[in-house]
Amino acid sequence: MNRDSIIVRTSIIGIITNILLAGFKAVVGLVSGSIAIILDALNNLSDVLSSVVTIIGTKLAGKQPDKEHPLGHGRAEYLGSMVVAGIILYAGITAAIESIKKIFSPTDPDYSTLSLLIVAVAVLVKILLGRYVSSVGKKVGSGSLTASGSDALFDAVISASVLVTALICRFTGKNLEAYVSVAISLFIIRAGIGMLLDTVDDILGKRIDREVVDAVKETICSDKAVSGAYDLILHSYGPGKLIGSVHVEIPSCMTASEIDRMERRIAEKVYTEHGIILAGIGIYTVDSSHSDIRDAVTDIVRRHDGVLQIHGFYADPEQKQMTFDVILDFGLADRSSVLSEIRSDVQAAYPDWDISLTIDVDI
């Protein structure tokens, strides 16, 4: 079963489960007069809407590339996650308003043994559903499913708090329902904001997991002709759809035919092992006859705080030209001034040379 089918199937399981839970809780809430249980039922209905939106987003994301969208529609899934976050946030704010009203105008609920049993079963069902949906989401790389699973586990905590409140009310007569309802609302709002921020990060283009970057670089460097891999940039066109480029260090004596064969080997291996398309492979040549200059410049550059890496070094003693890239820590307050200091120090060591250096992004 492919990824889209798994997401749709899991979402349908969530829809059916949440509809049943919402129905039972709504009946119990109306019969007992419990605003907390009614809000819990409303929360389950928001989960139903979330799953429906997840299915729609997955279907849109699975559409084949076309003339207007040559790289596919994978990012539609991010838009679906944003809509889900909006639904959760709206449900939380609405619940908070109603809960605050109940603090000033409280009503005494009447909990029966059956109603308490239904809420207890709902807690168990939500825990099982949350763990199942989260595991499937992580397995197939679906942010929407993972978020839905986390939300289901939050719902289990919420339902458990409702159950505890009902037991306290039944056996002690203390009505804490309105206050618990406010807490439930805040949990829902927090979940919606968290999901919204995660989705915004995906759309803006967040840093790829370090494990993925390191694994891809290791695969590239396993080629016999490559001595280093740098500037790996990966663009996400939806979950599991990465296209990127990289620079590799190779001996300066390689011919065009050898470089061509090497690029084909690397691109095929990276796609086979990681499912990532390398659309471009740039070249940094290594001339061992100038290793003394390279080592000296590297030592000068490394003396400065915030330097993470120096690479892409090229030196031409005859023309007195030197080029290299420097990666500086994002935490530096003024990266431009650090770059100027590096340039000045290298220029002082090689006064007659034309020196070109560039700040590279810490990917």
C-alpha cells in the first residue's frame, strides 16, 4: 500500500472512531448537563474535521505534476495541515469562551455510573488511537497524521481530567467543571498554535534534519572520486519529496568524462538510498601541489570565533588568485565584520594576492 493510501486509511479510522466518541459524549453531556463532557465531544468533532482535511490535502498533494506545477503538488499537504490547525484553534477559543461563562453561571451536573464508564472507555480509546495514528504518521512522514496522533493523546488527557472532575463532583459534591473546562480549552488552543507554527516552518523552509544531511553527505563521500561534500541544499516539495544540489571536492586531474560518470553515479546512489533527487552537482577541485597554502589559510581562518567550516579552496600562484568559502555561525552578532577580519588577516599573509571569499549558509 502506497503512502497516500495509508494516510487516507488511517484518517478514515480516526474519523469513524471520533464520530462514535463524539456521539456518545454528546448524549452523556446533554443528559448529565455537563459542559465539560459536551466540550470534550466538540473536541472530537474537530478531530473529525481535521481528518477530513488531511484526506483532502493528501489527495491534492498526490496529483501528478502538470504544466503549471512541474514539481508536483506535494506542498498542498502543508496547506491542509494549516487548515487543521485553524480548526483546532477555533474549537479551543470557542470552548474557552463557553467555559468562562460557566464560571459565572455554574450549573450542577448529574453524573450516572454509565456516563462515567463511557468517559473512561473514551480515555482508553483515545490513547490507543493516538499511539496508532502517531506511529503511522512517523512511518510515512506525514505531518498531518503525526499532529492528529499527538492531538488524540492530548484528548485522552483532557477526557481523563473530565473523568476525575466528574468523580470528585459525584462523591464530594464539589463542582470544578467550569475550571477544568477552561483548562481543556487552553490545551486545545496550545495544540492548535503549535501545529500552526510547525506548518509555517514547513512552508517557509525549515532546516532539514541533521541525520538526513549527514547520511546523504556520507553516501556522496563514499564515491571513490570524492574527498568532501559541501553546500548540500535540499528543497522540500511536500513530505518525502526532496530535490537538491551539492558541491563535491574532486582531484583537479579528473577529465570531463570522468566527472560526468562520477556525477551520474552519485545522483543514482543518493536517489536509490535516500529517495532524494540531486538536480545539480557542483565541483570544487583539489590541487595537492598547493596544500601548503591551503593549510596556512585554513589555520588563519580557524583562529576567528564563529567559524564552522572553510571549503571550496582554490589557489593560483601564477595569477596570485585565491578563492574559498567560509561558513559562519548564525549566532554571531555581526557576521559581516567577522568576514572582513578574516579577509584582512589572509590579505596580510598574502599581500600581493587577489583574495575572494564568500559567507556560505550553515545548512
